[in-house]
Amino acid sequence: MSADINPQPGIMDINLYQGGSAAVEGLSDVVKLSSNENPAGPSDAARKAFTHAAHQLHRYPSTDQAPLRAAIGEVHGLDPERIICGAGSDEIITFLCQAFAGVGDEVLFTEHGFSMYRISALAAGATPVEAKERERVTDVDALLAACTDKTRLVFVANPNNPTGTMIGGNEMARLADGLPPKALLVLDGAYAEYVEGFDGGAGLIDGRDNVVMTRTFSKIYGLGGLRIGWGYGPKSVIDVLNRVRGPFNLSEAQMSTAIAAVQDQDYITKCRTDNTRMRAWLAEALAELGVPSDTSTANFILARFASEAEAVACDAYLKTQGLIVRLVAGYGLPNCLRITVGDEASCRRVAHAVAGFKEAQ
């Protein structure tokens, strides 16, 4: 690149996002538990819709995403006019930073928050700011104290990734009501469906003009490979986001599959029930081995080890057993491993392997 050709401020400060590993060299019987994927995959209805969509691959998709927005709105009791869809909730996060933050502005998030908040802030030229958590739990007082007159966006994942912890609605309302006038609160609900009866924060949005929610089809719906997400917020905010959204950012195959997926709530209930059962089993099994974790409300647990060295050694040992989990030192948690809750066989395999690691120490 020519010395006279330079990227926008912040771009070269971005460290590339690192996804969860999917393979171990020399092993074929591998279980991937590094990306918080639904072990059951998508519902039969979603698979059927995706297959049928192949007949329309020569057609441009609709630009207004109306059928998908209507389906989401009907299932969640939301106004479709206040819904926007994107290529995963990552794209909605990008839209928010692109539209509401820039050079001289600040984007605030918690210290162990999702890495895309920092990446999208820097890509927009804004300054990322971290607020401390309290024992791996979002600290509303710390977030409010970190706000300045430059704060434009405040991202909070609830449940949080990679900690699995969450805070209640009263605390979230206190945060929303205490923000500076120019700041938007963004509630990242990627794992909201794993909490029975939880609306992801949608109730906070009604009656407020400074709260937006993002959601995804990548987790409990089992559609990570299709990249479908959505957001909900004040009509004025959604109107702004649609002005930076590409007209064909979702394909017809994506939208048709997502419609079928969101309408099959019996399948989601089953996946949530299975996850809750195996999450509790895995957390207890590891705790009995001397590996504690905070109470998780998502589809993973954050296993804590005595030191970074032990966490790294356990990760290496698990790989030899064909188990891929996630080191999270990049999230400020060097002594932890994030372990996706898989099916029963996978969870038992993890517990057996960690027991083997502990015995070998």
C-alpha cells in the first residue's frame, strides 16, 4: 500500500476476531465446544425451508425484509416496524457504531464483554472504553461512572459472553435511566432464549427512546452458519440503521429459514430444556473435580482454574482427547476455559477428560 494511502483512524488498532477452533490436527473424532453452537442444530422446519429456498436462488431477496420482521414480531409481541434484520447480530452492532459513533466519541462496554464491541467501535473511528465488572458480573455503577459527555453507545450482553452471568431488569432499567442524554444502551440478547420467560430487554425499550436490543438466530436456533440476526428499538433509531443497511443484506434463503425457525417455538423450548439440564450436570461434575464456575444462564459455562498455566494445560489435554473448548485470555480471563454445553455424550466426555487431566497433574 502506498505511503499516501491510509485507512481511517482506528482501523489499524483492530485485532482480528478469533473464532473458536474447529479441528485438531491428527484427530478425526473431534467434538467442537468452542463456539456456543446448539448441538442439536436447526429444527426440521428450518432445514426444510432452507432446502426449498434453493429453488429461488436466482431471485433477488426483498429489500424490506417484511415477512421475516412480521414473523419475529408475531412470536415476540413486537412491532415489526421497529425491527431490523442483519447478517447476524454482529451486523446490527456494526450498524449502531457506524450510525451513532465516530471520531471523538466513546463506546462503552464491560471488561469481559463480547470482542465485537471493541472491533466495531474502532472501525467507526470511535474510542472503546471498558468498565470493570464485579466478580464477572455486569456492574451498573461502574458503567455509569465510566460515562462521559463523549459516550454514545453502551453495550451490555445479558446473559454475558463469555461469563454466562446476567443482571436483573431493575438494574438494567437503572442503567438506562442513568445514561447521558446522547447515549444509547444496546442490550445484546444473543443468549436470551436460554433464559425461560426472558424478553431480552424488550420491555425496557417501550417507553424509552434510548434503548435498543439485538438478537440472533446463531445460538439456540442452530443457524450460526447462515448468519441471521435482528434488532429492535425506537422507530427513530431503526430508521437511522436502515439508512446504512445494504438493500440486500439478507438472502431469501436466510430469511425463509429464519421464518420457519422462529415459528417453531416448540423446538426452542425443547432445546432450552435440554441445555438447562446438561448445563447443571456439567457445572456440578466439574465443581466436584475442583473446577468451579459461576451460575450460567447461557449455553456454556466458564470453568475457572487455579492459574493461567493450569487452564492452558487443561485446554491442551482436552485437545488430545478430541475436545475443543475456548481459551478466553483475550477477554481478560486467562485462568478460564469457556465450554459450550453439548449433548449428553459430549458433556460426559468433557467431565471424564477433565478428571483425567486432574489425575495426571
